[in-house]
Amino acid sequence: MRFHHLLRELSVEDFEGSCRRLLRRLDDRGENIELDFQRSGLPASQVSEDLVQRYRREVAVIPRMDRAEETAFCMGVEFLWRRLQKTRRAAGFRKEEVDRYPGTEDPNCTACPPGRERFCMGCAPITLAPKMRARLRARTHEFVSARNELIEQHLYIVFRLLERYRHTGVPIEDLIQEANFSLFKAVRGFDFTRGVRFKTYAGYWVNQAFLTAIYNQSRTVRVPAYIQKAMKKIRDAANGSKHDLNDLEQVSLASGVAKDLVRTAMNGNRYTLSLNKVVNEEGAEMVTLYQGEDEAKPADFAEEVGLNLHLRNALNRLDRREREVLRLRFGLGGSSPRTLAQVGAKLGVSLERVRQIQKGALDKMRSGERAP
């Protein structure tokens, strides 16, 4: 039976009854559902367009449904889902595996319990007959194909709602990906008997996906969504009543947010920017606009190099013991400076002898005298 013929036999007024009768009839006859969704040719790609533009043009050629077609298609998807569940029960799937929705909560387990094996998004008995395996594959393919077609015909919703979120700091590609995934949740939760159009229900999930992506990805350092929502309430309350944000008591009363959460939100809601953020059309990064406090200036660096060279030349005029005393005493070469007593203990001489060696070495360095 073809899918569009199946839709004609389902009734909104008596969906439960028509669904049971059709399930029984198709099972008695052993019929599969043929799904052949037509697509017009894709538009020719242009060299100058980016991936988002090309994807938008691919979505534009997918046909859209009117209200009646949408309701009928959703009934067909629900029928195929019930048919797949019935086949899973007959194959010996556990209850949680019977209710597992394909493609969204599939854990991809590789360690099945004894006597069972992974098959068709569930854990089936290992003794399952080949005929039942073929039936499971067919039922899974039928449902997944119809579910995916329903999603594809509503991808335009993503682009329709995308414009208001373009300048939020999250790449457009990531927003589109999150919104596309949310359509799977919309299909799972949609109930056509409530009289609401699927595109209206899906639009809610797409908006939620955009907001969640912005909350989680728009900042260099992620701030939890509940903190950002609390901060929005705080800002709205402060703007409306002109309260001082430093007065936690007043802000808490005006916004309806607990005082502790107000304090946490205001401390954790500070924005950070990446130093690698591009700031102009030439590709310059923000790091080029700032000079670190510990960054050496060219003149200072040249002076330091010169001083190190003079010090090295002066030390070369001394003998080995004199160099060692000065190195330990003044911390040359990166070590910590030591007292006369510590240097004497290190070299095995008295404190007074260390002082004499130090004085003689410094006199040599000042006079330019070279060690014999």
C-alpha cells in the first residue's frame, strides 16, 4: 500500500477505530507501506554562495503542506509509530525499548544482556526469526522515512524564525543545527487531535532551541541558563523602577528573584570577550589592541639585553670562586639571594671570608681589573 493511499483510510473523527482496523488488515495481509516522496531538482550551486545560502536554497525547493495535508500526514506518522511499536512487542522487546523513539534516545548499546542482541533501535531476543527481523527492518524504515519527510517539509520554519537571532554571538550554522534537531522533539510531542497546526507547535520548539543555544554558546565563559534568565528579570525590574542594582534588597523585591540568586546572578553575569575575536575587515584580532602589563617595550628590552651583556663581561674578569660567591649572594642566574652566612655554609668558609671575597670581586668589577 502506498503512503498517500494509507492517509485516505485514516479519519480524524475516528482515528483510534480506523487505526485499529487498518493495523489488523495490513498485518493479516502482510503488506508493507511504500514511501516515495517526490522532490524537484535541486538548484544549481553558485561558486560565490556559502553553505548557509546553499542550504537555504535546498530547503526552498521542498514542498510545503496546507492544513489538511499536514493533519493527514501527522496521522500517517502516528499510525506508523503504533505499527512499529506493535511489531516490537511481537518481537519480544522490553517495554522501555518498545517506547524508545528512533533517532533521539537511541543509546547505541554494545553490551546486550545474555540471550539478547542489538537490533533495530532495541534489544531483541537472539533467537528472533529471520522473518520477524525483516518485518522489524521494514517497520522501522517506514516510520523513520515518514517522520523525516514531515521534518524536512517544515525546515522552512527554521529560516523564518532565524532572522531575529542573527546577531546574538552564536554562529548561524550552530543555530540552524540546534533548531533542526528540535524538530525531532516536536514530532515526538505533537498531538494532532488538539487542533493545533504542526508548524505552530514546531515553531515553539525552534524558538526554544534558539534561546537555549544563545544561553549556552553566546559567551566565551558559559553562564548557566537560569542565571541569565534571573539577570533578565533583574534588569527589567531595575529599568522599570530605576532601582540601584547595588541595593540587593530592593532589586530582589522588585524582580521577584531570591536575594541569594540576585547576588549570584550579578556576580556571574559579567561578559567576557575572546582576545582572538576579529575586530575589523582586515582580520585583526582584539589581542593586537591591548598591551599586557608584563609585556616588555622595545627600548626596555634592548636596555636589559645590554645590561646582561655588560654583567657577563664583568663576571668573566673574576675567578671561579668570586663568581660563585656573587651568584649565590645576589641571586644571579635566576636563583634567590642568600645571606653571607648561607653562602659561607654553602662553600664551607666563614662569614667573614665570604664578605672579603665579595668585596674583592666587586672592586675588580668596578675597576675593570682582570683576574690573574
